[in-house]
Amino acid sequence: MGRPAKYPEEFRREAVELYRSSERSRAEVAKSLGISDGSLAAWVKAVEAAEAPGALDPDERAELDRLRRENKDLRMDREILRKAAAYFARETFR
């Protein structure tokens, strides 16, 4: 688990909206809010990714992450079983 967010979600949304509606650069907006340009850049990127066509909602994203972990575990299990089967097949013919 990651560390807790330093800034509330509402602050992040408002910072992104301020940047989008402003004529100023992202660095200037970040400085005026007292945050790093990198933080604001990450928040803007996250919002843009969430708004992209075909973007997954949080429940779908969580399910996808769970299924990817499960798939990884199953592939590892299959590989272990494949190696065990090969080992026992060699032992049978000795």
C-alpha cells in the first residue's frame, strides 16, 4: 500500500481545473498553489486518462488489476507443474 495522499482529492480537482482554465503555464499555476510542477502534471495526466474515450471506471480498473494478478499467479503455477511433470517423467524412465 502507498502512503496516504498529501493533498485532498477536491484540492487536486480544483488545481487541475484552475490550470485548464488559466492562460498561465502549468509551472506558474503550481507555484501559485504552493505545489510542485510534477505533482500538478501527474494530476492533469490522471484526469486526462480518466476522461479519455474507453477509459475504465475505478471498479473496472480494480477488477482488471485483480485479474492480472490472478493471471500471473496461474501462469507461475502452470510453469511449476510443467517442470514437475518433466522431472517425474525423467524419473520414471530411469
